[in-house]
Amino acid sequence: RIISALFLAETMQQANSDAEVMVLHNIDKTHRLKREVGELFDAADTSGDGLLSFEELDNLLSHQKVRAWLTELGINPNDTQMLFELLDDGDGAVDKDEFVNGVAKLKGEA
């Protein structure tokens, strides 16, 4: 019984450690994704006003690499209007936080 208890305790400790590593890995992936999406926003904001207009988003989605990347994230890049409406808070433009958090959320729902 003592050996079984020790084995069980060691197994539970290892499982907790594995879970912690997995959580830290997922947090790191989320931070990396948000950084990359933020860089994408900066490149797409051709007016430099800190906002993406529908036209800027449409231009961004015309690039095949961007379309492929969004598709890989599980986000459909084929309907600019729908994506714009999902990201926009209703003011007619998408700021960096809306874009980064919106893409991360849409990726999470995919």
C-alpha cells in the first residue's frame, strides 16, 4: 500500500507539473499570436491613424499570405464585410485592440 500511495503521489505531482507546463505554453502562444496580429494591424494601417477602415481591411485581405494565415487560424477571410462587422465595436473603424483581441477571440472560437 505504501508503494502504491507513493506511486500515486508521484503520478499526481507529475500530472500537475504537466498541466502547468501546458498552461504556460498556451499563454506564450496567445502572447505570440497577439504580437503577430498587432504587427499585421500596424502594416495594414496605411493611413497611420491607429484605425483600420473597411478599405484598409479589404486591402489587407487581398494579400494571399494574410488570407492563408487567417485561414490557418480558422478565420474565414473571404467576407471582408462580415469580418469587419465582427471586429468593429460599431463606430465604423477597427482600432488595434479591437483587431488584436477580435482575431484572438475568433481564433479561439474556431
